[in-house]
Amino acid sequence: MSDEMIVRYCSPTLANIKTANLFSCLYSSKQTVIHEIRSINQKLVPKGIRVLPIHMSKRRVLIYVYRPERLKRDLSDKTVRTFLETRGYQCDNFVCCINRLIMKLREEPDFPHEIGLFLGYPLEDVKSFIENKADCSKCSGCWKVYGNEQEALKLFEKYQKCAGTYYAQWKKGMTIERLAVNS
């Protein structure tokens, strides 16, 4: 895992316009990927960003890049909390919610689609995705949209523009520390 991957897949989180991003990558050894994550966290934690390996298989790791303050705010919404509680989360603390998500990824056979709430997706879209088994969406981009299509399309465009701009700046030599906006 490299700074380039963080810039490529997580620019909206670096720019502080999105709560979190998620991506998967290959790794050669567990020790190496843990070292890489620690190195990236040393650069990003001062900016209010955390990088976590939330699931590891033999060759791939699922990386969660998030802004704790935004996630805390997102998960403190009463309707979000109520929904997560129906899915087995104890929402007293957002860290407990992340730990429960990690446990679900590790132990349960079905993918926990409520992960969308940990990425800043609208509750209506997450609930509808689960209820409709991923069918009948109005459109899709970063996620499948069931609710406010126009608002989602604006966000998709904003995220895409951010990713392009950030990646171009990174290619010109700007460091990940300089690209990351302070909380």
C-alpha cells in the first residue's frame, strides 16, 4: 500500500469533503502492510485522518481511511444510531461501532452493507440497498442511490473532480501531508 493508493482512492477524505473511503489492495506480508499503515498514519493522524486495515485475507487487505470527527458526527444522528442498533451495533462510542464492523467482516458470512454509513452514504440509500438487495436503484456512482438522485449526482461529480485534481497534484510532487486538509 502506498501514498499513491491513498491519494487515488481516498482524495475526498483527504480533502475533508467525505467522511471516509474504502479500498482493497494486495500485500506481500502482514508485517509489511502493518508497517506501511503505521507510516501513513504518522503523516495523516496530525491532519485528523486515520487509516485502518479492517479485513485481511491471505493476499488482500481492506483499508478504511476515515476522519474520526466526521464519523462521530455521522454516527451520532439518532436515525442512524437506531438503524445500526437493529443490526447489532452498540452506538455509545463510534470506536465500538468500528470494532463491531471489523468483527462482522471477520466472522459473518454476509457482507455488512451498513458499512455505507461508515463511508458517509445517506441512510435512505443504505437501508434501501439492503432492503432491495441492490436492485431498483435510481442511479449509481460511489454508491447506489435510492433517495435524492440529484444531490447524489452532484456529490459524485464533486468526488470525481477532487480525485482528479488531487492525483494530478500528487503526480507533480505534492506530498500526501500537503494534500490532506486539517480537520
